[in-house]
Amino acid sequence: MAPSFVTNGDVAAVKTTPFAGRLASVYSEVQTSRIDHALPVPSVLRSPFKIVDGPASSAAGNPDEIAKLFPNLFGQPSSMLVPNGVDNIGSDQKLKIGVVLSGGQAPGGHNVISGIFDYLQERAPGSTLYGFKGGPAGIMKGKYVELTADYIYPYRNQGGFDMICSGRDKIETPEQFKQAEETAAKLDLDGLVVIGGDDSNTNACLLAENFRSKNLKTRVIGCPKTIDGDLKCKEVPTSFGFDTACKIYAEMIGNVMIDLIAELNEILAHDVVDENGLWKKKLTDQSLKLFEFLPQAIQEQLMLERDPHGNVQVAKIETEKMLIQMVETELEKRKQEGSYKANFKGQSHFFGYEGRCGLPTNFDASYCYALGYGAGALLHSGKTGLISSVGNLCAPVEEWTVGGTALTSMMDVERRHGKFKPVIKKAMVELDGAPFKKFASLREEWASKNCYISPGPIQFVGPASNAVNHTLLLELGAQA
Amino acid sequence: MAPSFVTNGDVAAVKTTPFAGRLASVYSEVQTSRIDHALPVPSVLRSPFKIVDGPASSAAGNPDEIAKLFPNLFGQPSSMLVPNGVDNIGSDQKLKIGVVLSGGQAPGGHNVISGIFDYLQERAPGSTLYGFKGGPAGIMKGKYVELTADYIYPYRNQGGFDMICSGRDKIETPEQFKQAEETAAKLDLDGLVVIGGDDSNTNACLLAENFRSKNLKTRVIGCPKTIDGDLKCKEVPTSFGFDTACKIYAEMIGNVMIDLIAELNEILAHDVVDENGLWKKKLTDQSLKLFEFLPQAIQEQLMLERDPHGNVQVAKIETEKMLIQMVETELEKRKQEGSYKANFKGQSHFFGYEGRCGLPTNFDASYCYALGYGAGALLHSGKTGLISSVGNLCAPVEEWTVGGTALTSMMDVERRHGKFKPVIKKAMVELDGAPFKKFASLREEWASKNCYISPGPIQFVGPASNAVNHTLLLELGAQA
């Protein structure tokens, strides 16, 4: 019952890590408890296993074009780790593996790296793991650090990408490919794990194709990372970080929803008391200011800001204010028509960065570890151009499957500047998918009633600590 | 390991509450687990107890003026519940008690009401508890609901004030006092519990004085509520909601801090690659726009918006943008002087409503329940003009003390419109207090190093679930 941290008046130090990485950081009790948390892992990873290939693969669209763009990789089978009395992968070869974090942060990235590291320790002892610093730029510039047990330890089960940091650069021009080749040669890399979203995994596949076409030994395996949830297919049921981020945002939204219920009532109660309605005039002023301010800013945001992949930076559009403004405009119109008499005050809340670096949920911690461990196995067995894939995710962790999916099988082409460009098909909201159908069946009720399920803060022990997110439950339930 | 909620494709319903209050709400697993959580309570509340009075009290300042303003209440002793073989409070009297929530929401308010209710059930059976709806306006307008076991149940240990909602109105004019008297007479109220901040408790004391001066039987007890932490004294070591809100904000800040560490590195890494620095120009554009936009808005916010207590609504000032703007202005100046060459981009995060309605921590849940239960005991023993006070808060819950503090002892006067007005002295940051001294001893290090302790999400079970917040630890440690 008594707090386990110091009670002698010192603010600090549940534990000061004596390690190279988070050297200056002080850890909280929850963070500390997570570092040494015994992670459940798929049972296949705890036994000798072998890798079994499936049938030849195709592409998500335009297979002929994809075949032309990836002559060495197109058609590769997907792979699966299956338990076997004798481990048929691990020769005595010591591996040199690089790992890079690409794009925005997502909870669990450190566990992917932990999984790769532990694979090498357990199944290819004497191997070396390099972490490229600051994203793909680290590969091109040859900026890296050797990842040791001590270096990795304080990041286990922790949020953030700060172990080796990330970046949004692309390896795409012939010069950039050459820089990557030089770094791979200099470090004598047997393999590279690219942890990133759809664009980064497309890049990973182009790099794999490039290395293979030049008969270089470096193989490339991708890992699906994004809190957006738009990188998935049948064999990659979700991307890591999505579960944690959803739960963080859902907690905050739950808190605000409960707040609004009472706040609305307060305003209505106040309306009765404040007979002269002075406060209404103030609100209308404010709304008008918002009206005058917003559209131009949003237009400028749309026009000015593109990320290095050419994407509009949607997160920078103040959607919440735009929606308020649209509602205000509509209500103002109705008011002038005489069909609306009340007053509307929008209170915007924007949730963005709060979800990217949270402590990974139990789900994401185990999922990421399995992705990393599996990536190690795939590289060890000589695979390239696959994305690490962990499946059966609604079952207990022990029953999860581990394997790799041909990146080319997830691709289609887009026509840009008169050329076909390969792209991993974005997983958009599928209007005939189970989650949207569920939403459609409920949205009328949800529009008029307060049905929001407020999940509360993420728990690591006890009730709900192993809850599977609803998107995954619905999608996998529908497949079953 | 399997999730305990439905896996048949239904999004809904861990539990649909069949109760009057949160009728349409659907509860999450964590919320549900909290409803039936067996709350630790101070052991004195589990035994027969009696109430022992201390010495006569004075005021926080200008005792002569406070004595004039509260002729019937000034000098009252504080009270303490002490274990006793025979409960000397509870006559067989059935009580009629009202409760009101006043001002902004804070985690734990529902538990104060639960505590009052349970006191009445256990120690004054046959009593009635009325909840005034929408804050003090509910008292003046006679808007109330009878709170039954079924009505209260779904709100136990839950965040928000939506059980009876809150409001910011004051009872201050002679007409308003008369309305309150009429409601008290109509409901035959023996007592009223006012749950609110410093202004609301000042009001509670004025109401107590008014009732007493007119020989009305209705007594008034306050409860200290505010996430701001500015309502406290030696006998009221903290106000409820502060612990939960701090921990929610600290989690979010921790997430963003970890994000920034890597983001800064990404920008630096990017800086090397993006030789022509186009992105910098965009940022400067944005900053300039911010510069042009903000000051006027802040001025208007300062001038336009006051709450009914006349306070500037500080939360509506976009402090985070103002600070960014000030840094930009300074750096721009230095750049023109040639003493600064880099680029600064501020990313603002505002945390406000996220913390007001979270699930109360174990600390706040127990603290609030004890406040409410104690308020019931104080009213039952005939006390008025006290604020419910729970102490010894760094010890295990069982060892907490429960009592009441004379509200007049917390008061000083302010001169407004040529008259003395009583105010509960706001607990500001004390520059010679233990928390600030600790901060002062560390701020230089904190300014240059990353020492933020990232607490992770609030836990209800396991590590850190009973952690006492550092402010309280330092303040109570310093007193001991």
C-alpha cells in the first residue's frame, strides 16, 4: 500500500538507468515494471522451428507491371515458421544485421528491435546488430550504432523511437541507392530490417530488388508500423502501434465525452438563469472570428506542406476546427431562415502526438517482439523482400502464427510523371468490411444517443489488460 | 488471456447498465471493474466513532473582519472523528440531506456523493439524499432528484459530474439567499453538502452563516474539489481530483516528451540531408502567421471572458501559443543581431479537458469517499460551516484521519467595491514550500537535461497503482 518510491522528500529516481541509451532518463514505477515484464511470445518462437514456403504470389493489382518492376522478387511465396524437432534454419553463420526506423513514431518499435536482437542472441550467437540513426538517412550517410544488450535493455517495452531515432527520408535516386550499397558493403551486412509504414515498406522492397539484382548478399525484411492502421492485408492483420494509439486516444475521448455530457447540461442550466443572455453574444463573436480565420489557413496548409513522400500532411489540417466551422455556418443559415433558435458553441480537441509514444499495450509489446524475432528468422534463412507477418491475433499470444509475406504481393502501381511506380496498396476503410458494416448498423443510434464506451487508461495488469481492439476483433471475426 | 468481451462480431456491451442515471451508457471492462471495486477506507469509518472538537479557530487573515462577517460561525473549532466503543453521534434521527456539485468537473465527485449516501444508509437508516441538479442554480430553482442506491450505483468510482451535473452560479444576492432558504424549507433539509473549489466553499460558509443567523436547521458542510490544487491548508492537505488530473496530464506530457526527443533528432538529421532548406522557409512563414494572429486574440480573451466569480478564464488563454510566440520573437531578434543561426519550430500541445473526467485514481476514489462519508458524520452531529477534511494522506488509507475544518479559519478578506468580502485564501505556489524548493534545486539541471519522469497510464492494479503524487509527498514530508 505504501508507495514504493522514496518518501524522504526526494522527487526523483525510482530507478536511474546506468545504460548508454536513456542515460539521463529517470524511470517511473510503471516504466520500470515494464522493462522486466516477462513478455508472452508465440510458442513457435520458443521451440526449434523451420520455415515452410507457400504457393507463388501475385500482386494486389497490375501484376504484369509489378513483375516488370521487381523481376527478381515478383512471385515469391509467403513463408511460415512451423514447429519442428530440428531447427533447419540456423547454420552456424554469424550474421551482421542492420535495423532502421522509418517515419512517424509508433508504440512498440523498440520491441521489434529487441525481438531481432534476441533472435540473434539465441539462434545465431556471435552475430552483430547495427542500428541506423535518424531513419533511412542513417543508412545513406553511414550513421549507425552497434546495439548491445546493455544498450537495448532500458528500451524494452517502452514507447518512443529514441533508441536510434527515426526519419522520413527516402532512398530512391540512383545516387541514394549507391550510398546504401556502400554502407551495406562497408558493414558487410547480411540483412536489413526496415520498420515503417506503406511507403517505407515499398522502399524496402525496392532496396531488396536492387541488392538482389546486383547479386549483393544483403537481404531486406520489412515490418508493418503505423498508428494509422492503413497498412494491412490478410496476412498482416494490423500494423503495430495502432492498438496502443487507439486506446490512448479512446481514453482521452472518453474523458472528454463524459465532460461534455455534464457541460451541455451546465450550459442549458445556465441558459435558464442568465436571462439577458450576454454570454451568447460573446460566443457568436468568437464563432465569427473563427469563421474569418480558418479557411485561408486550411487552404495554405493543404498547399504548402507535403512530406517527402508527396503526401498531404493531413494531421496538420485543423479538421476539428473546420468541422466546428461547418456546423456553425449551417446553423447560422438555419437561424436566418428561422428554423434554428438555440446557440452552438464548439469546443475543439485535437489528439495527435499524445498517442505516438505511449507505453505499448500488452498486445503491441508482444506483437512487436514477435515481428522482430520473426524478421531475424527470415533473414537467417535467406529470405528477402518479405514483410514480417504475425497472425491469429485474436487468439492467446501463444497461438499466434509467425511468418513473412511477399511485399510484391501487397503492391499495385500508380502512374506518376508518365511512369509506373510501385505502391503498397493502402488499406482504406472498406465499405463492405466488418468494422464499417458494424458502424453503419449503429450510426443512427450513435448519432442521437450517448453510447461511447469509455475505456479508461491502458492497464498492464488485471481487467482489460489483454483486451483485443474492436477493429481487429471485427476484422478477424469476419474472416473466421 | 482471451478478451472477456464479446467475440461474435458485436462491438457493444461489456455491460449495459439498467439504471436510471447512465441509462444509455455502455461500460468498458475497466469502468465495470471499478464499479464493484472494494474501496479501502480509513479504519475509523469502519468502527463506531465519536466527534472530538479542537480549540477555537481564528482566520487566515484579518480575523476581526472575518468575525464581523461571520458572527455566528467565527471561531468554531475543527472536529475530528476518533474511534470509540460507542458511536455518540447517531441518534435515531432520519436526516434529509442535499448535495450539490459546484464549478468545473474533477475526478472523484461521484465518490463524495457515494460516501454521503453510504453514511446515511449505514448510520442514519431511513434518511433521504437529494442531489441538486446543475450546480447552485438547482438549489435556487428547486431542481433536484432523490438519490437512491440504484441511481448512484453506476457512478461509483467513475469520472465526471454527470450524476447530477454541475454549474458555476453563485448564491449571493438577498433574493438568491431567499430562494435557497425556500428550497431548504420545502425539502425540510437538515443539511447540505457543497462540493466545490475555493469560491464555492466561501459561498457554502456564507450560506451556513445565513441559515444559522435565521435559526434555520439546515447545516452546510463543504468538500474541497479542484484539479488546480489551489484549495488546501494544513488540515486539508489536497483537493480531490488533483491527483488524477496530474497523473493524466503527466502521462500525456510523458508521451509527448519522448516524442520530442526523437523528433528533434529527426529534424537535425533532416537538416543535414535537405541541403536547400526549403522546409525552413515554410516554418518561418507559419511562425509569422502565428505572430500576426495571436496577440489580439489573447487580449480579447483576457478582456471578454470572465466566469460568474469574476475570474479571468485563464484556461482559455492559449498560453502554449503565446510562449511559442515569445520564444520566436526573441530568436528572431537574435537572428537579426547575428547571435542565432538555427531555426525554431514550436509545436504546441494544450492539455485541459482531458484530465477533468478521467476515472479517479485509487487515491482519489478513496479520498473522495472518505470526504463524503465524513461530511455525512459532520452533518449528523450537527456541525455547520466546516469543510470535510481527510488527513495523514501519505500513510496507508486505513490510517487516514477524518474530520472537519472551520471554513472561517481558511478565510481572509478582500476589499471590493468599498466592502470587505470574505475569501478562502488561495493556496498559491509557496516559494518557501517543499515542492518549490525541490524544483528550485533541480531546475538548472532540468533546463538542460531530459529528466522528465514519464509515469505511463494510470494503473488500478499492480505497480504504481497506489503511488502518492509528488506534491503531496513533498508537502506532507516537509510537515512531518
